Amino acid sequence: MKCPFCACEESKVIDSRPTDEGERIRRRRECIKCGKRFTTYEIIESVPILVIKKDKSREVFDRNKLLSGMMRACEKRQVTIETLEKAVDDIEANLQNSLDREVTSMHIGELAMDKLKDIDEVAYVRFASVYRHFKDINAFMDELSTLLESK
């Protein structure tokens, strides 16, 4: 880290503390050459994930959009917001940990359905009916049959 006073590139860390709920680290440093002290902050660099939509357009992944869709599927169900936020956290972590910087909306929808299947089966079917664009009762029944077979 370059000293702001003498531009020396060597310094030693005197103190480190987490800030912003652990999102950043504040480091107090001392220049090896001039002895002056200065503060630096270290943050995790996150690369945005681009979502490829069905029309081939791209937009930045928005966790709130995913959360609101899952909340809609869980309306009037015994599912807490904390449970849904944890599911969205898991999906987002899965996307961040993959090497792909672009993912399809279909992939995100499948991840959401996998989570909802474990959380609440009714919410899963609601989400799937919108996500998969069920055209008639037969498509709905096929999904229900698949769900029952997997049990």
C-alpha cells in the first residue's frame, strides 16, 4: 500500500477492525520510511451477474426481483420472510460461486423452484405455473404428477 505522504510502497499494519457489519475491513497502517500513519479500507470486489432473458436481452441480477416473485408464490402460506431471504441468499451465493458471469433467467427460475419445492409445495406449484406458463389444466396436472412421483 503506497504511503499518501511519501509514496513509499512499504507499510506495516498496526490495527485491523471489521466495519459495516463485516463488509469492510479498516486497517491502520504505518509507513516504513517516514513513520506516518494512515488508514485504508478493504472490501470484497463482486462482479455483477448478468441475466440473459428469454428475449435475449441482458440485465443485472436483482435479488429483490427474485425475492418478490417467491413472496408472491408464498402469499397466504406459512412461510416466513426469513426463510425466503435465506433461499434467495443461497441462490445468489450459488450464482456468485459459479464461474459464469452470465446466466439465463431459466436457470435462475429452476434454482428458485428447487428451493420452493423444499419450502412449500403449494408455493412451488404457484411459482411453476407462472414460470412455466401453464396453458391449461393438463400442464398443471402434469406438474402435480411429477411432484407426487418425486415423493
